[in-house]
Amino acid sequence: MAQSGKGRLNYRCPSCFMRDIDMDMFYDKDKEEYYCLRCQFRGSEAEVLAKNEMARFRYGAMYKRFSFDD
């Protein structure tokens, strides 16, 4: 069985990351796509980046301080 290898950059799986699981994706050179070993997510680099942008939106205000005083 062939060994899977990491891609050029370590991308997080967007499906797992939305469920608060930090899982790196692997890159398949033959199919030119990224895949997750945990949840079976597959996608091109553009799809992974677009879905990870949704996760950044979710945590975008994590370091902002909100005041609810009137």
C-alpha cells in the first residue's frame, strides 16, 4: 500500500475544524487533491482554502473584547 504524504503546506481539514477537531490534511499527487484521514473530506486546494475561510469567519472575533455596558 502506498504511503500518503503531507502537502506543501499543512492545511487543516475544514470539516473537522468546524467541529473543533484540529486535523491536518494529506495531499495526493496523483489526484491532485487534499484529503482527511478522519472524516473522508476531499477537495482541491481552492476548495480547502474557501472552506477554511468560513472557519476564520467563525473565530474572527475571538480576540476582540466586547462590552455590554449601556
